[in-house]
Amino acid sequence: MKCPHLFDPEHIEVLEAEDRRVWQDPDEILNAVEIKPDFVVADLGCGSGYFTLPLARRVKKVYGIDVQKEMLDFLEDRLRREGIRNVELLLSDSDDIPLEKGRVDLLLSVNTLHEFDNKEKTIREMNRVVKKGGKLLIVDFQKKETGFGPPVGIRVSKARAIKLIAESGFKLSTAKLPPYHYLLIFDKE
């Protein structure tokens, strides 16, 4: 069963809107974490590819992972049009990540923590697929009214996100609080 709070693919244009760069610039967010050209990265909840495409230009391989086939179909078309060949798209279920243990150097999950059915299990899955010495980058909406984004009632606070992720074995290395969301970087030791 899918989470009732999933972003509706019928409104994909919202994910691609130019004004999103004002409040959530992918380059600014990706520059917050060390990314090397030989990295293998997972974009969990990749949606329309707003972060997948800029990642693909920086690393060896990106796994674009989403629970909604409509999102992956949209992204597949974009990748084909732009000639990007280092992205593999994977359909997942609600809290299992379809990658082998220790597969990625970096796992990125943007605006999705509030969507996970079983947050603890999904975070354990994140830990499983990130290799030792790898990183986890979480960005999500602050638990306050922002005028856009998911309802405040389903948002996960920064404090709760840190607690949940630290309990799974990641160590917080960076926490930033831009105006509308929080950015957390964790190390897997």
C-alpha cells in the first residue's frame, strides 16, 4: 500500500517550476556535501529528476529510485531527451530500496522523509545501501507553515529526523536551516 501523502504525479509541473530554484536550488544543496566524480549515488524519491539530472553531471552513476512509475516514466523521457546515460531508474515499494548492501557512496533524499510509510524501516534501508564511509543527505520541509509543500501535520521536524537517522547508525556531520527546509548530512562510519 502506498503512503497517502505521496506527491501526485498529475502535478509534476510543480516539481519542475522555475521558482523552485529560489527556495530550493539543487546546485546549492549538492555543493553542501562532498561529491566525487567516481561516486555512485542513489536519489531516493527522485520524482521528476530535479536532483537526479544535476547529480548525473557530477558522478559516475546515479540510481533514480521512486515508488511511482509515472515519475520514473517522466524522468526516463527527460534522460533520453538530454542524452544522459549514467542514470538507472528503479521502481521501489514503500520502504525497501532495490539495491544491494553497501552499493552507494551517497544517498540523497529530498522532500520525501514525510512520505515514507515506515520511516524507521526506510532509514534502516538507507543505512544498508550506503557503504561504510559514505554519506546520507536529507532535505525536507521544516515543520512550520511555508505557504507551499506538504501539510504541516505530516512534516517531520528536524529534531525528529536527526533522532530517527542517528538511531539507525548514521552520525550527523552537518545541519543547515535554509528558510523553508532543513539540510542534514550524515556519515556512515
